[in-house]
Amino acid sequence: MKTGVILISHGSKLSSGNDGLFKIAEMLRAMSRWDIVEVSFLQLAEPGFPEVVKKAVEGGANRIVVVPLLLFKGNHVYRDIPEMLENEKKRYPQVEFVYASNIGADERIALIAADRIHEALIEKQYGDRQRIEQPQAIIDESFEIVDRLVDLESVPELHRPIIQRAIHATGDTEYAYNLNFHPMSVETGIRSLRDGKNIVTDVNMVKSGISKGPVEKFGGKIVCKISDKSVIDEAKNLGKTRAATSMRLTTNEMKGGIVVIGNAPTALFELINLVKSGLAQPALIIGIPVGFVGAVEAKYALKDISIPYITNTNRKGGSAVAVSIVNAIIKLAKEGQ
């Protein structure tokens, strides 16, 4: 089945007022999840809805998802768009039409609004300040801004520096709200490091970003086998990714230690299976893989195991945030000596 997506918005006489919808369409196309993504307007701008439906059908779409990019429900959502849909269903009875919900009162909208408010206030306060040149001063200033952007008073004290560093590393305040901590995650990570256990990573980019000196001083090592010949050969034999295979071939090194996955959902799925089967026994899993395929599912699966974890709830993640989390735990381990 070939799926088309039609984004529909109100429309403006000013072309700049319509540009945003076209940009969102480009973002959706870049995800490569749907065959066709097009834009239409209810009034004041072109193309109109019937024209875009015709284009999608001629492009081979036999299922069309209509997405009203309208904030709240009004006549357009309740009456106008459904009436247009009925007309198109009669015109193209062979096509399945799916009417998606409008944006609505979604928490993510509130987060965007909060960011815009804080950005405006921070810019007003700091916009005219003299540029800071010294590295430590830049870091101090950055953390001060993070503290102003998000309220961490209700967050457990040991979680705060981890959230701060995640935001600092990514520039994304959403990590203040969607990082999930097992109740014993941070304490377990600190204890593992002080006991001289290893840190195992899924990719070399994560390995290279972790503070090596303190880990080795505690007696541990940072291990990543993704480029080892044994992993490459085994991955080919098993038909699995190298990241996943490296988890299977690093179970001895990860015992009692910390596993940090910042890139590959397949590595996290493999690790979860190894834990469930009793073959892997890390003390803490930091599972922050990034991506549109498998990342969210792997993170939800992580919450079903008994081992402490730190993860998040959406497709965001990556090496930078994974490194920031483990480095924050390393810093806590050093401070508590």
C-alpha cells in the first residue's frame, strides 16, 4: 500500500505565513516513512485540498492520511475538513482516507512555549553582555543559563547534575522532562565506578568522549569492541549489526559495570535479551540510542528489566547525551571520595 500524507493548514495572504508548513513537510519527507508528503491550505493560499488529493492519487497513493496542523478544534477541524474529505471519498472510492487529530493541547506544545519564553527572557538579560572568552567561564555561564531555563527543585538531588549536563551537551531542555531514572540508577553507577568496574560502549564515538582518567584511576577500563575483527566476523555470520554483536562479545567486561548505548537501538535490544537470559550482568545501563527505527521501542523494553537504567522516552538521544550522562556520574563518583 502506498501512503500519502497531506498536511493542511489555514493559509495566509503573506507567503512568509505559509513557509512554515512547507518546512514541516520537508522534515517529514526526510524521515522517509511515507511515500508522499504534500501541503494544502484551507483558504487564502495555494494549493487547495482537492488539487493536492488529485496529485497524491495520481502519484499512486491508495491511502491518504490528512493531518490538520491546527492548534485547537474549531469549525475547520469539526466541519470544513470532514466535509472536504467526504467529497474526496466520493471522487476516489478506491482510496482509503484517514483523518488524523489536530495538534491540540499537547505537552510538547507547552514545552516549546516554555522554551520561547525562557529564550526571550534570557536574551533580554544576557544579550548585551560582553562576550566571554575563557573556557571555564563559558561552561559556568552555560550551566547558569540551564538553571534558569528549567526548574529542577522537584528533581532528586543526584539526578540534577545529570539533567544539567544532558541539556548542556544538546541544547535541548526537553531532557529535563523526559529523562527516566531507575530509582537506584545513579547510586548504582557511582558504586560501580568506585569498585573499579568497566564501562562498555556501543560505538567508539561514545568511548572517546568519556573521561578516561578517573575511570582508570578507580581501576576500570572503557571498552568498545565494535571495530574488533572478531566482532566484524561474528556479525557477518549471525547477520546482525556490529553494535549488537559487540554486546554479545563483551559480557565478561560488562559484569558489574556500566553499559552506555548512545547510538544503536540494535545494541540495546541485544543487551536486554542477554540480561533476560542471564548472560549479561551489568550494574547499570545507560540506554539513549537515537533514531526513527527501533529507538523508542528499545527504550520502553529497557524498563521491563530489573537492572537499573537511565533512558528517555522518545527517538532523541545520541553519543553526545550518552557521554554527558556517564561523565556526570563519573564526576559524582570523584566528588564523593
